[in-house]
Amino acid sequence: MKKLALAALLLASPAFAQNLPSPEGAEVYFISVDDGATVSSPVLIQFGLSGMGIAPAGHDQEATGHHHLLLNRAPFGESDLGDRELIVPVPSDENHLHFGGGQTEVSLDLPPGQHTMQLVLGDAAHVPHAPAVVSDYITITVE
């Protein structure tokens, strides 16, 4: 019986949240970097969000999330994970930058060349909402 109670408690915790609903019309977008822009490093990237609010990772509040920046990788949903990418936490590595503190901008030192970017809003457990709130996939050139 204790094992069953422990399992229920764990499953109810934010660490196991998956695919919280996103309000109709919610959007995430880039404010300060435009698709096709040529920029100098460091690059200031500002994140915009409408129709939802920002909450730090671990705070399970309705219609909120935090930003993830996908950098130099395939568009969201087209990675090696395919459709699974919609239901698993966003990884944390050099191609998946987390802003779990509720940050809405970052200054990145990027090497010269082309770079791709996309924003994905994640819930308290870094899982995309349903439907996923994802920005356009953009390309910039760093001189």
C-alpha cells in the first residue's frame, strides 16, 4: 500500500507533468533578432510571448511556461525524436538552452557563420505544452 501511495505522489508532482494545455492563440516569438539578419557577436536575443505568462521551471501554474532556445539543430518536431519531441522534456545541452529562471533574453557569443534558432515554451518540467507553443525557425548570420 505504501508503494502505491508513493507512486501516486510522484506522479502528481510537477516533475512528471506532461503536455499541459496551452491557450488558443498563444505565441512565442523573437523580438530582437529577425530571420535573415546579419549581426555581430555577442548577439542579444530577446524572447516574446503572448497569450500566456512566464513562470520559472518547477512552478506549475496554468497558462504559464518558460523559454527554451533551440540553437543550430533541426526544427522542433523534426529532430531524431520526431513526434516524441512533443511529449518529452526539452534536453539541456549546447543545442537546447534552458531559461528556467523565467529569463526573457540572452546575450550569446556565437562564432562567425550561419546559425539557426527556434523558441519552445516548456511547462514546469520542461515539457512542451499541448499544442506546442513554438516560434518560427529562423536563420541569422554572424559576421
